[in-house]
Amino acid sequence: MKRSGYTFLPNRDDHHCFGCGPKNPVGLQMQFYTDGKAVVSWVKIPQHLCGWKDIAHGGILFTILDEVMARSIIYGLKCIILTKSITVEFRKPVSMGTEIRAEGRVLQSVSKREALAEGIIYNEAGDVCARATGTFATFDPDTAKKLGVADDAMFRWFENYIATKRA
């Protein structure tokens, strides 16, 4: 789906990640876009992921924030990441059946090994429903390979992804 003013960020099409994997039939299947300042994803949470009646489960909102913050660091700092910690403030319930907008941005590259990001979920009216800050461990591909944090397909995707960002 084309989003005016945003560039689509390609995702792997062969994985089962609950947040962004297109092969996970019960996942969120998030797609990501950028305006050059933030990474954005529009999500309509499936009904089977509700908490209270017609309200999105907080754990699902947490997952969306984790995904969009992580992708903002991958895109912005061109590195591989693992989540270290996240703090979330839930401000308003998210109604099921509505489309939300999740935005992530890099706040700070703390060191070669750590970065901070912010994530915000907005409802259709533009109200802030949840806000998070996260600390992420950052790795260059060689270090990530040594640590075994991903499979070879992910490294091939990452190298192609970074190459398209340099062009």
C-alpha cells in the first residue's frame, strides 16, 4: 500500500516474526515506511489479539512499539539490533477494528553498542495512545554473526537493505 509522503522500507518476505513476518498467519504483519525523520507503520490489530472487550491487548501495543523503534534504529543507524529494555506509558485504550499509526525514531546513539529510541502509537483521531522509550543493543553484521543472533537469510537481507539505503 502506497502512503503519500513516505517511502516503503522493504522487509524480508520469508520469515515468521510475530510483529513483521509476512509468513506468520496470526501475527501483525507490520510494514514500515519512512519520511526520512521517523519510521512509521499503520496497523489494524486483528480481533484475536484483543484484551478486554474490543480493546487491544497492552502486550500487543508493546510489541508494535518494540518493532517500530527497532526498525527506526536498523534504518537510521544501519545496524543489527536486539532489544535491551523498554518503558511504556499507556495513555488511551486502542479500539479493535481501527487503524493506528506507530512512529519510531532514534533518540541517541549512545555508543557503538547501544542506542535509544522512542515509539508512539496514535489513534485515528491523532491522539497519543501509548508512548515508549527503549534501549537497544547494536551490532555490526560481523559481531552479530559471531553471536549467532540471526540466520544467514537475515544477513543477506540486511546487506541488501543497507546497500539500497546507500544508493
